[in-house]
Amino acid sequence: MPRFAANLSLLFTEWPLLERPAAAARAGFAAVEVQFPYEASVADWQAALRAAGLPLVLHNLPAGDWAAGERGIACCPQRRAEFRAGLELALSYACALRVPRLNVLAGLKPPQVPAVEARQVLVDNLRLAARAAQPYGIQVLLEPINTRDVPGFLVHHVEQALEILDEVGEPNVALQYDLYHAQRMQGELVGTLRCHLGRIGHVQIADNPGRHEPGTGEIAWGFVLGELDRLGYSGWVGCEYRPRTTTEEGLAWLKPWRLTTVWRVRCCSACSRRRCSVHSLRTCCRAGCLRHRAGARWCWGRAKPVPRWRRRCRRTGRPSIPSAVWW
């Protein structure tokens, strides 16, 4: 079953930024992502995420002057030093908040720079970012963005992005596949998922036209998300859309995917094997699931989570080790 992460830059905007993780948890999201976390301190983010009980699974590198229309600087030859400084800042946030993925925005092609040179600068910067992030186990993503909404964006097709990633040649680079941008540029959403699922590190969704919530446009989300689940995609699905009204009023599309199953956990090898049927995360028996969902109970009726360093199998005393560590 797809795991949905609320994009805090576009959802729950009726709340202050640091109150949005808690609002996302109440709405039933399992995680959050944000475009740019840098307006709040690391300590404030840690407190907000801890209070909400949600992980931050993605954020972008600094992308220049967003208010002035810049959409990334990774392809700009004159701004290599600025990119390196932004990379250091992004890594400091990602390491402190345990964010597993960083998105590099290629940016608009500078008007006086040949496309070949801009592409090479992007390759160099992606390679730099990947090598800097690799010791921390962080994946670096490249996202194609449609040129109907952002004219002049350098990377705008999936195949183009994959060619760039091939040239980067690092093991921790992957595609960030935004279905809205892909639908605007080329369509063939399910075909692309089937062909390139192994290259996709993160998926984002919004309907077309309008970039509103799923179900307001032309995309058959039941089929697309169902196929994503059938293909075995285990990553996050970021909800990066603009609600037509308020976020809560626009969450009807999520009801068929809302998790209402009984929470179970998988025991260690010496006990009967169980796993959390909501998250497919393996923990130890009666130790409590890693994540809390709004409207649901903790595994085995616990009212609050058990810290990881205290999670042990009650039968064998062995510490539990989740199969997917993302907090």
C-alpha cells in the first residue's frame, strides 16, 4: 500500500510552518516533506517532528532567490560556490533531522550559457552532492519539471534526467518522479513506472490541470496508485499539490488508501513472525510500531511509542531492529 507524505510547503498552509507536522499527523499522513526547511532552525524542526511523531523524508537544496523566480542554481556556471554552500547547509539539516533524500533542482538555463555547458555544470554539481551525501546514507534526487509552468527549466523529461544520472555515475543518485510534471510534459505515467521503477527514489503526486488534489483532474489515480503498489514501490509518495479549498476538505481522495487495518508487529526470529500491516516495518513483538497514525492506536494498545533503544522482544529480550530505518 502506498505510503503518503504531506508536503508542508503546499498543504496545511492555514497553519504556521512548524505546526503543520502535527496537522499532517492528525489528518492521517505517515510522514512529511518540505521544499525548503531553512526558515526554521534545526532544533525547532526536531521539536515539531518529535511532537508530531512523523519523519521528514525529503527536502530540497537551496534554490536561489525563489521569490524572484529562480528555480534552482545547479546548472549555473557562475554559482558553483553558492551551490557548494547550499549543499553544506542542506546536509547539515538532513543529517540532524535524519532525512534520507535530498532533491537537487537543476534550475533555469542561464540565457548566456550554452545548453551543453549548463548540462555539464549540472552533472558536476550532482556528482559533488552525491559524493558528499554518500557517507551519511543520503540519496540525491534529480526532478524533471515541466516547461509549461516553468519555462526554460533545464531538465524537463524523464529520459533526459536519467541520461544525466547515468553520466553522474554515482550509486546514490535517483529520479524524483513527479507525476504532475510528467503528465504535463509527456504522459505515459504507468508505462514510465513500469520501465524505470528501479531508478525512482521518490514519487510526488498532484492532478492535472491545476495541480490540485487527486481526483480533481484527468489522471486515473486509482489505476496509477494501484499499479505503483502492484509494482512493489516501497518509497514515499509525496503529496505536493495545492488544495482547492482547505487541506482537510480536500482529503476525500485519501479515504480509499487510508489505513484502517489492525496494527501488528513482527517478532524476532525466536518468536512468531509478525509485522506492522500498516507500514510493513519489522519491529519486535509488543514493542510498539515505529509510527503513530492519527485516528489509530499504537500497536498492541500502547498509548505512546517506545523509544527505539528500549524496544526489545518480551520473550527473548533481544533488541528489535526495523527493516527500514527512516527516522
